[in-house]
Amino acid sequence: MAPINKLLRVCVLAGASAATPVVFAAPRAEMLVTRVAAPAPAIVVPAPPAVPSSEAAKPTRSDTSSLQQPSSSVACSAPAEFSHLNYRLRHSARRLASGEPLTIVAVGSSSTAGAGASSPAMSYPSRLAAELKARFPTRDITVLNRGVNGDETEDMIARFETGVIAARPELVLWQVGVNSVLRDHPLKPHSVLLHEGIEELKDAGADVVLIDLQFAPRVIAKPETPGMEDQIAFTAKEESVDLFRRFALMRNWHEVQHIPFDVFVSPDELHMNDWSYGCVAKLLATAIAEAATRPTASAAIRSPR
């Protein structure tokens, strides 16, 4: 992979500023979720998954009730297109078919780390581990959380070698783009970085699923948000990797299902909460399960943007 032009790196790094404020500040240390003992319940009010005591992370406060949103009467639902990935996850499919352990790495910024959740166990990677265990109860599936609050695309790429590739994952879920938008960085340098990062992950032998921005008040207020959404979708198509359309999913909740923002967005109007992390994990698990068990001869079904 060719190195990035020094001038480009200066352009990207010059825009870096203070980290995005968070409700729950996850530590830089990774969180490992593996061998969840019981299937996750249907998501109306998501319950924490059972995790081994040696790996369970403690809540950041003794009383987390103030972080919970009024979502008890709201069901997790979305059009079928949001539970579909265009491309077969061939590396993941091979491991599941052979009965070998499957390793998934979730890399990203605060919405991967779990900012806005009531505890680390309610982040989307933790909930995803439980959802996948429910779908593949006899398989050994590990989900590693490599989210770091405030990270931008270049920061994540800098961590790929030691934080992602070193784990030898069959699947990488890369949540990307939001901090560049929040900090008003130009889109063109970001496009170069995105292509470069995808190529590095593909060269390491991993399936790649991009996860785009969250539909939240502070994100949709930014003028570069539509451009970033288009860039991520276009890059995924150019690189023939999958895209989990989180932005469109959350917009559907608000604009089609008429779910108020305070049901699925934290009080900071930026981060997700227990309900939305759980619902995203449920739909993403459905998408992964289908794409990893899809027959080889099946043609990809393109979902409209």
C-alpha cells in the first residue's frame, strides 16, 4: 500500500481538535466480549447480555437509571434493506462452515466504544456478540471492541496494525466519518484515507463492513454530512465492500416511524443510547448472519441509497 503524501497527512492532521464530548468515556483499553452464555432477548427494552465474570466491564456509575431513555414501548424494527449486506462475507462464511472460531473486530470512535450507553455491556459490539451467539449457539464467536473516543479516520488507521490486524480477524466492522464532519474537515483528504484503510484491511484477509454516520441532531446540522454519506457509500461500492447504513436506518426511525430523538439519541444530541445500540446490534447481526451463510452462487442484491 503506497504511503500517503506528506502534504495530505498535514492537511488531515491540522484539523484535529479536542475530542468529541461524550456521556460515557470508554477507556482506551479494549473490551473483549466472547462466549455469551444466553441468547439476547428481543429488543424492546434491551437487557444486558450475560458475559463471563472475568471479562465483564463495570458500569461507570452505580446508578445508571438517568442514562436510560423512555423506550419501553418502542420496538426495534426497520425495512428489510437495513438487514442486508450487498456482498457475501466469504472469510467469515468459511470459518462458520468449518466450525472454526470466528473473530470480529469493531473499530471506530465513541459510538463504537459505547459513549452514551449505561455500561460497556450495552455498547453495540457487546450486544452484537450476544445477538450472534443467539444465531450461532454452537459456534465460538469473539467480538473485540476497538473503539476510541474522539478518533478520526487517520487515528484508526494508525491503530490497524496493532489493534485490528494483530487479532487476525475474519471480519472488521469499521465505523467511520463522524468526527471529521463534526470538526468541519474537508472531504477530499478523507476519501484518500478511506480507500487506503480499506485496502489495508482487505490485504490482511478480512471481510470489511463500513458503518456510516449516526442520524442525530448534532450530526445532521453539519453541512458536510450529506457529502460524507455519499463518499462512504461510493467508496464501499468502488472497493466492493459492504456498508451497514446506520444513518438511513436511524433516519427511518425518526422520519418514517416517527420515533422521537430522545428515544434513540443520548441527551448530548450526538451519541446513541442503550435502545439504539441494541437495535443496531440486532439488525447488524441479522445482516452478518445472512451474508456469512449466503450460497456462493447468490448474486448481490443492491439496496438503493
